[in-house]
Amino acid sequence: MQLDPRGPRFVAAITAAVLVVVLATGSGWLALAQAAVFALTAADPRRGPYALLYRHLVAPRLPPPADREDAAPVRFAQLVGCAFLTASAAGYLSGATAVGLTFAAFGLAAAFLNAVFGLCLGCEAYLALRRLRPS
């Protein structure tokens, strides 16, 4: 499966906004909702709620993408995000606010880097792990 690389950056921008709200409010439930979004998007990056917004509202107004990217690194990155936001939600909801804050902040940093600079940390980790695997 190939993706328009602008889609994951759009998704990361919305994710970053959600995580700013999580950090500002300390909402474990919102962190859990974001973890669920990550889980849905990991299953199919084209079918997550933010990706659907991109596909139906933003992409039609843009020229066709110059290139496409493999979906596998994006799926892995979404799984990592799901793990981080699940840990964040667990921290907030159990009263371990520092844990919730830490994992949400890491998630925000990763989403910000992807949205603003196109640097997907989860994708880079996926590629590094692939290089380490014996062929």
C-alpha cells in the first residue's frame, strides 16, 4: 500500500493539537481517545479519522503528490504512538500524572517533528529495525 506523504503530516498536525490539549488539561480520557485513533490508523493509515479528513477535505484541493511512500513505516509509527498514548492515559487515569505527562510530551514531540519538518521518528525506527534484521 502506498500513501500520499502529505497525509501523515496532516494527521501529525491534528495529533499534535490534540496532545497540546491533553497536556494542558491532563485529560486521561482524551489521551485514551488519541490512543484509539492511533490503533485505528495503524490498522490502515488511509482509514483513520484524521486521514479521512485529509482525503476528503484537503487532498482534493491539492495537486497530485509528486511521489508516494510505503505505508509499513507509517503503520509502525502509529503502533508506537498507540503504545505511548496508552501509557499516558494509564498514567493520567491512575493518578500517576508524571507518567501521563511524560508519555504525552514524547508523543507531542514526535507529532510536532513530523508535522513541521516531515521527520517521522517512528518511521525512522522502523527503517532502522529493518536494517538490523538479518537478510
